[in-house]
Amino acid sequence: MNTIEQKSVPIGKLDDFEDGAPTRVDIGPLRLCVVHHADQVYAVDDLCTHAHAFLSDGEFDADECAMECPLHGGLVDARTGKACGAPITRDARAYATRVVDGEVHVIID
């Protein structure tokens, strides 16, 4: 087994993730916000870096490809985790994803 396979965690079928709908996914102690959009799957830490709110409770801004925090409306780039809309100024951690035979995997280390 190679390193990527050892770190690849299945989180569900691609069809389980509604297009453009942020979804909470727990992997052990990790709480992730996952969104499927335009044939891509993105995953970032779910807890907003600005205030105690969960990105999975917010909206997905398809034009910006960003998670919108439900508390103050700040944005986090779903692809990179970069803070891209005030009041969020600290980046979130982003996780690589892969779709293998219709199943979504998150790469963690």
C-alpha cells in the first residue's frame, strides 16, 4: 500500500453530496466542511477561524468557490482554505480529495 492510500479516508459516495450544499463530515476528531461543485469535491476545516461557527451550517458561494460563514458572512476559499472575505482573516486548513469509483476520499496526514 502506498502512502496516499494509507492517508486516504472514504467519506461517502459522490451522489451523497448535493451539488453546492456544504456538508459536515466527521473523521475521528476532525470535523470537515465538504462541498461538491462542478465535478469537484472540496474539504476544509469546518470551524470558522473568525468566530465559533461552523461553515457547514452556512452557504456555498459558487461564483467565489467559497464557503460562507453563517455567523458574519466571511468567506473561505473552498479550494485552498484561504480567507477571502471579511471578517475572516486567518486561513482554514484545506484537504485534498479524490473520487475513486464514485466514492469520495479525503487525504489526511
